[in-house]
Amino acid sequence: MAQKKKKKSPGNVVAQNRRARHDYTIVETLEAGLVLKGTEVKSLRQGKASIGEAYADEKGGEFYLQNAFIPEYTSGAFNHDPRGPRKLLLHRREIARLTGAVQRKGMTVVPLSVYFNARGIAKVQLALAEGRQRHDKRQAIKDRDWNRQKARLMRER
């Protein structure tokens, strides 16, 4: 009998975008590598990044992480641009699928978290997402509260 592969949770999480699951309906998630400079990696290892307003954008057949804030490393002369675009490492098929979804269906590619995997390599968990309207957000909150209440009632029985 074949065993199911357990879905690993990201390892050493550096930054999370908690608003993303509230503001967007997540359709699909995928993992991408990040092209970083040395000072960016050192700053990430200190846990000082923010991806609250970040998004991924396609330029010239490649995806770039835009508006992610990685502060300058404190000691060192060769620092980086804190909000500069950072190239995402994706397979050609993933790029084609994401580009098609963004152009045809009007979806957005949003980063959910930045983390270091087991080998110490910086990764980004991306989500292909649809924007939610205000009434959709309210309905999602109601559904979540109801499910929580249901679970509480079932536990008491």
C-alpha cells in the first residue's frame, strides 16, 4: 500500500502575509526560489522582512517579487535596494500557467510567506488568488466563526 506524502509546512519562516488569506480567495499555492544578494540573505536571516504589500509581476517571461521590504544589512558597505524587484525562480510551465491565469482570469500572484527550507535556501510560497469584495470577506468570517462554533459544540458532546 502506497503511503501519502505529508505536506511539509515551511521551515524557518522569516515573513508572512497574514492579510492575503483575508483579502483574497486562494486558488492554488506553489513554491518559488528567490534570487538574492548576500546582504539580503543576511538581513532575512535576522528575520527583518515584510511582505505585507508585496506581489509578483511578470516581465519579459519571468516573474519578479515587487514591493517586498528587506531592510539593509547593518554592517557592510555593499547594501541592496530595500524595495527593489527580486527575481523568482519558477519552471517554464509554472510561469506559463501563472501568466495565463493573470491575463485571462484577472487573478493576482501574492506571496504568502518567505522562509528558509531544510537546506537553508530562501523560498517564497506564492498563491494564485482572486480578490474578494467586502461582502465576500464578511461571508468568509461568518463561515469561519460558524465552523469554529460547530467544532466547539461537537467537542462538548
